Amino acid sequence: MKQTEKRDRFIVDDQSLANLLFGLQNRNLKQIERVLDVRLGSRGSEVAIEGESSQVALAKRLLEELLALLGEGYQLYPQDIGYAASILGADSQARLKDIFLDTIFVSSRNKNISPKSLAQKSYIDAIRRNDVVFGVGPAGTGKTYLAMAMAVSYLMKKEVSRIMLVRPAVEAGEKLGFLPGDLAEKVNPYLRPLYDALYDMLGFEKGQALIEKGVIEVAPLAFMRGRTLNDAFVILDEAQNTTPEQMKMFLTRLGFGSRAVVTGDMTQTDLPTGRTSGLKEALRVLEGVDRIAFIAFSDADVVRHPIVQAIVQAYDRAELRAEKERSAAAVASESEQ
């Protein structure tokens, strides 16, 4: 055995919990092996762990935390193991129960919606404590989905009387004028992701009924001008595509009893070249303002298909290389002058 390798074991006192932890035909243990690059062997209610010293310690800690979750009645899914390993890898003292059992909302399909990363936990805690929260980071990190779940939860608990879901209708390769229909029909495709998330949580019939009653409104950002929103939970999605004027207009729409969540990804701006993003400016101007919070997500928080995380990382590396090349070119140009 290599000098850096270690052996350890983990014993579960309750055989029924051990069966849940190990998974059918040791499916969960095999997933842990893949995620942490360790070797696990089960015998009865005991797991033997072998591998690089730090990974063995992490695997044992992961088994401890997953067991604690199962002891609380949590239903463990294979994808949860990757999220849990990522959390404990970033903070070995984190308690998975505090994160995974923080149920925000139960969807129409009886699916518990809860945070799956440290940043997601910080995000929903910030929404609870502040009037305005900015969630900024790459696609797939749950920024909009969790904000939607919080909004629906607040509505169901009657802490707000309505929900506003807003997006800027920025042209991304197509001109609105060439699309068929009136203005509402032209901008509707831009709002579809918000409808999809809403229907996923409430079901189509209930979601549609609340929209028809005006309790939930999905609208392009331009429709917000001149309005004052009281007692509302407002979500501005794709905020990187706002102008500074639009962002200021949106934030000053908030009335009494209202709260707002602003989400965006600065790497996916569709504004014309040379235009400043309202999200970028807001992050600078509003820093330090009381009851406004900023939560930054990274590729480690991606909770979609694992390939999405790999794609985000690949683009980040490419952007970093391009930035270095631009800097080197600028230095070379100055030296020639």
C-alpha cells in the first residue's frame, strides 16, 4: 500500500439504515467511490474504506453525514451524493442536515425543494433576511428556481399577496420585429423559462389559475415602468441583460411589504457591444447598502446534469486564456509604441 494511502472503516449500528445508506446492490457506495476516488467494501453493516488519506477521511465524514440525514427520514437520491461530497469538500464541518433538510417548498409532484450547496443555503438565508438579494453566477446553479420556490412559499404562507416574475426581452440573435404576433406574443418566448419553473412547482392548472387571477404575473421588464409594487415578491431574471437605467427603474418599483430577488450571469450578456450591464453597475453601486445582499455562485454549485458543470468550467478556462492573450497583446502593443 502506498505511503499516502490509508485504511479506515465505518460501522452502522442499525442494519435497516445501513441498507438505505449503501443503496440497492451498493449503488450509493459505488457512487461515493466514483465521486471521491476511494475503494469501499461492505460486509454486513460495516464499510471498509481505502484510498488517499484525505479522501478516506472525506469519505468517512460523508458516510456519517448521509447516515444522519437518513436517520431524519430523508430520501437519498444518487445525485445527492455528489452535492453532499462537494459541500463537505468545501467545508468539512458543514452539517448536511442543516442544508438538505431546509425544505423551502414541496412541489405539486411531492418533491422537496431544498438547497444542494453551501452557496444555495446562503442564498435562501439571505432572501429570508433581506429586502433585495442579488444571486449572480453561471447557469444551472439554481438561482432562479430557488428564488421561485421562495416566492411561492411566501405566497402560500400569505407573507406576500402576489408574485411578479420579470425578464428583460433582449434580442439574442433575432429581431423582435420579425417575430409574429402582437407585443405580448413577441416577448412570450423570453418569459417561457419562468413559466416552466412555475408550472413545475405548482402544476399547470394551479399555476395558470393564479396567473389568470393576477396573483402571479409574468411580464417583460419594460412593462414595469410607472408601477409601484406593494406586498409583492418580485424576481428579475437574466438581469445581466438590463441597462443601468432599467435596473434603477426596476429596483425603485418596490413598495411597502415587498422584496426582490435579482438573478443573472455576467458571462452571458446579450447587450449590444459597448453597453454597460445594469447588473454589473448595481453590484458596484449598491455594495454596502443595508438590507441588500449579494450571493456569488460558481461552477461548484451547478446542480444540473454533471456535463453542465464541465461545460461551465471549460468556458471559464477559455475565457481566462482569452483574457491573458488580450493582456499580453496590450502589453506588446504598448512596448512597440
